Amino acid sequence: MQKDQPTEQAPGGVLPLDEKDKAILRYIQSNAKATVREIAASIHLSTTPVHERIKRMEDEGVILQYATLLNHARINKGLMAICYISLKEHNKKSGGKFIKAIQEMPEVIEFYIISGAFDFMLKVVSENMDDYYNFHVNKLGQVENIAQVQSTFIMGTIKAGQPVIS
């Protein structure tokens, strides 16, 4: 495959993945620090094709980033909450301002547009209830166009950061 030619995609912009691509993805989902040599040995390919496959999947947007999962409690961010938010106005300008304001808040570690009774869902980490209260009142509460906020506190994690390709 030549570098300057786009990869053939399936309908809907889905990149077709063969079993070797999936094996690479399975490996790096469980160990983002793995070297190309380690991946190649585990899937029985040489390093050059593995490197080329990884680069292609990065370029095509299959691999978005490499991440490290942290133990929130060990870094003093042990209180986690899910915030459901509905907006007063649903137009492009006010929605864009809301999104920009939330993206600037380091306490928000995940941010989704959702359907149903609420418009957005945030996963928020904080040190303790006082810290969360400060976030809720002094940061989230100051954002324009919020009609309703409902917070649900996470009491324990059973499954997180699991592979998509299994």
C-alpha cells in the first residue's frame, strides 16, 4: 500500500480491520506502553508491518490516543460523580458556549452528548464532597444556559477502561 493513497473504507467511514489489525489493537488496549517489537512477537509478524499497521490506524483515526488509567483515590481524586445536565436553550451558539465552558474544567474527565431527559453527561472527579460542592456551585453553577443538573455519586468501580476489540 502506498502512503499517499487513502485506505479503502467500508460504508459509513468504517476502516476494515483484518485479524492482525485486531490482534494489534487487543494488545495495545491492554498495554499502551508495549513496544512494536513486543507487539510483533505476540502476533507473529515482523516489526516493519506492525509499525506500518499501527501508523495506518493512527492516521485513519482508529487509534485516537494512548492513555494511562490512574487510581483516582491514590492521587486524592477519590470522589467521582456523574452529572446529568439539561440546557434551557438548544441552539448552536448557546450550546457551543456551554461545551467550551465545560471543556475548560479539569475536574470533568469525560463529557458526552446524550439523549433522553438530559442533554449532557459529565464524569467529574474531586478530592471530597467539599471539593465537589465547590465545583458544583462555583464552576458548574456559573455556566450560562443550564436548566437542570442532577448528580449521581459513584460508590465503587466494577469495570472501567475495558478493551473495545476483544
